[in-house]
Amino acid sequence: MSGTALGTGCLAAAALLAVVAVGRHRPRRRLRRLASGTPPTDIRARRRGTGDGPPGSPAGRRVDTVRLAAGLAGVAVAVLVEGWPGLVAALPVAVLLDRLLRRIEHPAVRARRVRAAADLPLAADLLAAALRAGAPVERSVLAVADALGGPLADQLSRVGRTLQLGGGPQEAWAHLATVPGGPRIATAAVRSASSGAALAGALTRLADDLRADRAVAIESAARRAGVLIVLPLGLCFLPAFILAGLVPVIVAVLGDVL
């Protein structure tokens, strides 16, 4: 097998593994993400949710796939670029590709994050209603988790079980750290536990604030979508205007002058 064929095969395998690791990004998923209205300030939380996982878990398998894709890309560069330049460039290419693929969020992780962010205001309202009814915090959290379902219910269940087992409020509510808006609820719950402030009222206010932030984010996303839709139209219209409107005039003027 020639070096070119080997390098091409490694490059094709690396591209295939990269697609498998990152997931398929379709335009409708992009539109759903814009419509979800997730604020840009939640990028750090999103990246925290795409880190390494234990071996054998989906996150761990994704990391192994990313490493294999980066390694094959480095081998392809070393084979296709002959000599010392290829060997020198192989390692930086592999490292940069590994970091780039790790930073790209998997569509399944994004879908869970978006749904959890959408359910958070309702969860805050339900939790406030349960607390006003006189239920303890841990039972209220578990009841809300059972009523909601979905990815947010899993994290609320961890909060409730941690409180039932005697964990501290800060340790328990830290399970909401990866949910957009979750740290605000966690801060209010920890402050309420340490200072004795009423948690139900704080949760109601936070639910209203989260809905208002979501409405603003959706409006901003709609405006960005309008700009993104106009750009292709402008790129198509401007060359047509130059060819159909300006070029004939310039040709006619040059013909008269010359």
C-alpha cells in the first residue's frame, strides 16, 4: 500500500470517527436551538457538560472516539506530508483536533440541556407550591421530580436524595449547576437554609425572572435568525445587481470612450 493511500485512508477514518463523536448537526436542530432561547452566557455550563466521563459511559466512549480520530488525523498528516515537516506537524494537528472535537457539544447533550432549561421555571413554581403546603424541602424536590420527568427530573432527584441522606444544602443543590439558570435556584436554596429566609417566595420570583430572561433570549434569537436569513439573499442579490445593472453601463461607457 502506498503512503498516499494509507494517509488518505487514515484521513477518511478520522473524518468518519469525528462525525460519529460529534453527532449530526442538521439545520432544523440549529433552528430549534435558536428557538429555545438559551442565553449565550450559558456557554460555560454547556462546556462543563461535555467533559470526560467514566470508562464505559457514553461520555467516556465519546472521548475515546475523539482521541482515536485525532490520532488518525495525526498519522495522516505524517504520511501525506513526507519527511520531517510531516512528523513535526502531526502532533500539533492531533492535539488541536482533539481539543476542538471535545469542545463541540453532542446533539443529545444539547437537547437535554435545552429541555432542562425550559422546565426549570415550572419546577421552581411547583417547588414553591409544595413548600407553601408545608412539605419539607427534600420531599418537595422529589415530588417535583416525579411530576416533571425528563433530564431536569434526574437532577432534582439527586438533589432530593442527597438532602434525605443528610448531605449539606450546598452539596445537594450543586447538582443543578449544569442547568442554565440552575445556579440561581441553588444559591437561593443555600441562602435560605443558612439564613432562614423563605424559600418559596424566592423561588416564585426566580421563576418569573427565568421566564422573562427566556422571552428576551427568544426575541434576540429571532432577530439573529432574521439577520442570518437576509445574508444569503444579499450574497445572491449583490452579484446579480452588479452583473445586470453596473456591468452593462460600464461596458457601454467604455465603448463610447474608446
